[in-house]
Amino acid sequence: MSELQTLQSDLLARIDGAASIEAVEAIRVEALGKQGRITALLKSLGGMTPEQRLAEGPAIHALREGVTAAIGTRKAALERAALDAKLAAETLDMTLPADRTPPGSVHPVSQVLDELAEIFADLGFAVASGPEIEDDWHNFSALNIPETHPARAMHDTFYFPDEGEKRMLLRTHTSPVQIRTMLKDKPPIRIIAPGRVYRSDSDATHTPMFHQIEGLVIDRGITLGHLKWTLETFLKAFFERDDIVLRLRSSYFPFTEPSVEVDVGYSLINGKRVIGGSDGWLEVLGSGMVHRKVIEACGLDPNEWQGFAFGTGVDRLAMLKYGMDDLRAFFDGDLRWLRHYGFAALDVPTLSGGVGVPA
């Protein structure tokens, strides 16, 4: 047996018999470290003649590779055995009480979405949903948003790389759900469309992803008065106050005509704005009568069918109702924030008991 074969047999036997990862590491250093025995053989190749390197080189490299593979295999086996022993020792007694485990909480956005669904269900609205990855036609064109509108710019909208005829994007509002509903269902239509939307913006009151809810009514003889009554009823139920005062201001949205911004009155209590009263005004909603072109784009006759639409940020409603100051905290995942502002699993909103519950 040659000297290399003897060295290989000795090292492999010692590696196979090593009882710990530390022992395997010691053998590795002895054989492959800077001053290791195999390392010394590799260094000796530089002083050999080409004929000697051709004869000795493959055997030395094979020795290094064999020992390296054996070390890796033995280390993996020892680590696996250590993990199995640790798992066997860590038993969980399912009969123990769960009092030591901090309870989870319902996120304020989820809670407010449930509150909104409860209120609008009582008003006869169904909940509709649609894809978050939309095409340009549903998100913009069908809503009478012109090609030159700033919302279509890259700095406001997250676009996907162009593939095929349709330009795809992350929806900037839940209005495409209204379009899909009008294309799919026959009037009369009464829906709310809650969901995530995406815009290229980030500060204390804006995030790249946020939650929005929109409402749509399509029927015969719908007027702006129906819109005002619906919003007033909704806001009184949501904020659980009878002194809710609305102010409708003329505005512009491509998909509604006329368009109105909706302000709600607030009172100053201990230096904080509290919804209700008339010390000042806060903008909470955008709304209006559905534009004739939008109704036509969905295959309906605007001379027969009219409607109104409205939209607002769910996160903003949660901030106004439950006293949060920074929108970014909604998405930080801070357990302290969630425990403070979160809701218990049994805090189910009901109109009879009041949709809001103490956070």
C-alpha cells in the first residue's frame, strides 16, 4: 500500500469514528488546514517536474476530495443526530393552560373592514372583489381617465413590463371592480368593493400599498340626494354619533359628473379632533354621479340607468375613529402597536351592539 493510500485510510477511519463535530473539525485542520498534511502534499507539487506532477497530482487531489467529502458527510450526520436528540427532548404538554401565551389580536384594518361590511349589508349592498393585478383598460380607460391624466404616469402607478397587447399594472383603486361588476351583472347594482390598492407614494399619511373601499349604485332614477343620504347614514353608523354633519364640495373626478368631495364636521376636545360637531371640517370621501361614458363603456344605456359612486381609504377611517397618527405603523408589524390598537377575536361588529368596540 502506498503512502497516500495509507494516509487516506487513516484519515477516513478517524473521521468515521469521530464522536463530535469538534472532533471532525480537529481532523479537518490537521489534514486540510494551512499546516495540514494534505496541504503540504499540495504545496509540494510546485517543486516537482512536469512528469512527477502528472503522476502524483491526480492522486493527491483525489485524496483531498475524498477527505473533504468524508468530513462533510460526517458533519451532516452528527448535526442531524444532535437535532434529533434536541427535538426528542423538547416535548410540549398540550394539557397545560395557555395563559402564558400572549393572545393574538385582530388588525385595525381587518376590524374596520368588518365594520364597513356590516353597515353596508344593512343598506342592501353586496361585497364585490376583483384582481389586484389589472389591465390598463379596466383601471383607467373604462373609467374615462384620459391618456394624459397624471395618474397614468410611472411616478404614480406601478406598471409591469410590457408583454402582449394589454399593459398590466397594480391597481391604483378598487374602481375596476365596479367596471367588472357592471359588465358581468345586470342592474340594479348595489356593491361595495374593499381591497388593497397600490400607488407610488410614501410618507406619514401615504404608503405604497393601502386599503380602499368604494361603493357603487346603479338603478333607475338615482340622484345626488340618494348619494348624500347613503353617505350620511354610513358615517353616522361608523362613527356611532348622531351629530355627524356633512359638507359636499364641488370637485373633479374623470369617472363621475358631477363630482363632490365629502367633508365631515369635527369637534376639538382636549386639543384633538374628534369626528362629530362643526368646529371644523375634515375631508373623508370622494364621490359623485357615475359619468355617462363609464355607464356606456359597460354596455348600459345612460338614459335609462343612473348611479352614484364613492370611495375612501380604510386605513384613514381607522385612523380617524381610533386615534392613530401615522399610517406607516399599520404595516410595520410592531407587536406593541398591534397589542395596543388590535381587537380581540370576539369583538365582532354588529349594528345592534354598535359596530365599534374599545380597542
